[in-house]
Amino acid sequence: MTEETRTSGGDPVADRQAKLARLRTELGVDPYGQRVDGLISLAAAKALFKPELEGDARPVAAVAGRVVLHRDIGKLIFMTVRDSTGDLQVAVSKKAVDEKAFELAKLVDLGDVIVARGPVGVTKTGEVTVWASGVEMAVKSLAPPPEKWKGLQDPELRYRRRYVDMYVNPEVMTVLQQRSGIISGVRRYLENRGYTEVETPMLQPIPGGAAARPFVTHHNALDIDLYLRIAPELYLKRLLVGGMPKVFEINRNFRNEGISPRHNPEFTMLELYEAFADYQVMMDIAEGVIRKLAQDVIGKTTIAFRGLEIDYGKPFRRATYFELFEEANGFPVSAHDRLVQKARELHLESAGKAHDVLLQEVWERTVEGEERFGQPIFVMDYPASLCPLTRPKPGNAAVAERFELYIAGMEIANAYTELNDPAVQEANFRQQLAGLDDEQANFRNLDEDFLNALKVGMPPAGGMGIGIDRLIMLLTGMASIRDVIAFPLMKPVTSGGEAETPSA
């Protein structure tokens, strides 16, 4: 039970409505405020305090914030206000303000946003305080804060009411600010390497660039079905064909798939392509940008994540798919009989499956995970049959020049030396289409225009995608993707007040 409920002796919402009416009728105050010039952040106001300055020499600040603590001790009212930079105490003395301002301060509830002006000093206990010479109501909050003022505890409620979560739990604000810094840092890093940021279509007539289920929509004017993009890859490559040498995009992708601590159907992806580069160049960029972000945005290169101390300052390990498989299983990938035996031990069906398909299923069970991929590791050189958009290794057509970057057991980046032979690309596309089930075939077609672009001529290139949300999880230490997205997708609450909780 909150202090407000105890003191009002009734319905806290009704109590707030009554105070709203008193502000308007008795004090003539607009409870929804107006423009205010000259405001500074609470952190900046706190920094103004100088212990050697007293009396009229004290600096004066104008601040605004949401009230998170309100103590009325008669002729003196103490309020703790909060903004995106932290907390600061405001003291309102009956001697220092006019009668209207003092009455307004007495009517303040937790959650209200106020404006205060006055000298910055300290209390007897040494707490930096704005000693108000004036107080204004910026907005009267009609919704009482959560009963457990120390913070919303129910994760579902936190995600649904992010606007409350942000001011009740200051660390949420910090993560969202760090998210902004991380994305800005990625842009600066790539721009400094000569990359151009571009935008490609979100609505696509053919969903391409990844094997995922799309969201379907319909364009009425053209009377055609369109798809929210699952990846920007094929459009970014068209720009390489057109002559742009280095391009990147940071934007949303949409995949009509499950929700988990690592997956949100709407997510942010970085994709970049560089003409005359290869997957080795992409490895250097991935390692460089992540280390730079840790240093500049987070301020350290060793960051805790789900019990792991991940060191981004050391060179990332680089190992081939084949080496790692043999390390984990004790036999080489070419040993088919041993592979089938291992699959049976793992209760995997092996009959009728191509060797590399079965190999990948065993890989996922025995190699992937935090145990082997806790610290940053580039997994290089995949079986070519698993990588239809990848250029094969010179002199070894069975191996694709591809890597995946894993950190804390999560795939963070995927990169290729890009395939630019139109005949090979078309053959791979047709092979993919032939393997689709009936449902997938409804929205998969051969992208003739992309093949035409390759026939015009795409230069040799390296390309990479980095999952921005997962990267932010790692750098901020957040265990769930929903903790780093301001408004994660949630199932609507039913009329009975229930909603399905996504599985872990």
C-alpha cells in the first residue's frame, strides 16, 4: 500500500481527481502546464553546487522532474524529483515561496511532474537540494504509481507499461540511452571507414535474403500482396551493382516467428556490404566495432552477461566449422557413419537426409552453446551446401567463405564473401525453391530482378549482418531482448485481463 492510499483514506484515483479540481478552481493553476524555457537537467543542476558559495552567491537553477518522493512536514515540503539524468531533492519552504506555490506543493502526488526554480544548496545532512523560490505544476498524474514503489516487479507489467517502468526503474532509462549510444557509435564507426548509410524497402514483393517466414500485407491501389522484409540483403547488393562501393543500413526486419528472450518478431539489424572486400574484412569490422562500442559507450571492455565475464579487449578467437565440430565430437565431419551414429545417440532422424543437413543438426546439438561459445568466437568456413548466397573458397568448392560470430552462446553476426556469379546464384535459388513446403511456396518466387542485377555485374564483395538488439543485450548485460527494446511485442490483454506469456 502506498503512502498516498494510507493518507487519503479512500480511492487514490478519486483523491487525485479532487486535487486536480482544487488546482483549477482554488489556485487557478493549469494542471497541464505550459512551455518552460531555461530548464537544465537534474544532473547539471546538482553539478552547480559549490560548498564555498553561500547565500545570494549560490547558483540558481530551473529544473523539472517527476516526483518520486514527497514529504510534507508542515512548513517545509521535501520532494525528490527524477529525470533521465538522475534524482534531485527540491525543498519548498513556506517562508521562501508565495502562498499559492506552497499550496500547490502540498497538493503534489507521486508521479506528478513539477518545475522548480531556486538556489542550489545543501540540507543539514549534506544532500544537494534546490531550495525553491517558485514551484509550478507541469502535469498532474491521475494514475497512482505502482504499490511497490521500489519498482515494478512483474516483467509482463513492466513491458506493457514501459512509460511507468522507465521512471520507476531508472536502469531502464539507462539501457535505452545506452542503446541510442551504441547505434550512434555503429554509424560513426562505419562512416569513418567510408560507408554510406542507405534505406531500402520495408515492403517487398518477394521476401528474400534469409530463410524466414514473412508477415503478409496487401496494397489496395496496386492490388498486390507485399511482405514486410525479412532482410535488406538483395536490395543492398543492387546498390553495389549500381556503383556504391560501401553501403550499410540499420533498420527493422520482420519475421513471423516465435518470441523468446533472444527473439522479437520485429528487430533491428545492421547489414553492410563492401565492394572488393571479403569475409576476412567483415571479421575485422565486427571485432573492431564491438570493441570500440564497449570502450566508448559502456566504458569498459570486460562486461558481465548472465554470469559470464566477457572480455571484448582480447582478440576474438577464429576457428573453422570443421575444427570445432571435431573438437566437440571426436571425429571429422567427413566420417559419415560416425555422424549417423552420433545422430542416433542424440535421437535425431538420419534416414533420407543429406550428409551436410545431418551434420548441421548434430552441430547445433553438440557444438553451439555457452560452454564452447561463451567468449567471442568467429566460426569460419561452413559447408557450401548450407550457404547458397556465399562464394566458395578458391580451390575448394565444398567450403563457403562464411563466418558466424558467437558471444555468450548467441549468434551475433553472420557474414559472407558474397556470391556474384549469376548462373551459380540462379541454380542455388532454384534448389532452395524446390525444397520448400507448400505453405512456404505460396510466398517464395524466383527474384528475377535480382538475377538481372547480377548479370549487369556485382563486384566481388564482403557482406555482414549484425543483430543490434542482441549486441545491446551483451553490452548492457540485459538477459532478455525485451529489456533492450522500448516496446517489445506483447499479446493484447483480453477482456478478462489475461495475456499469454511468451515462453523462455
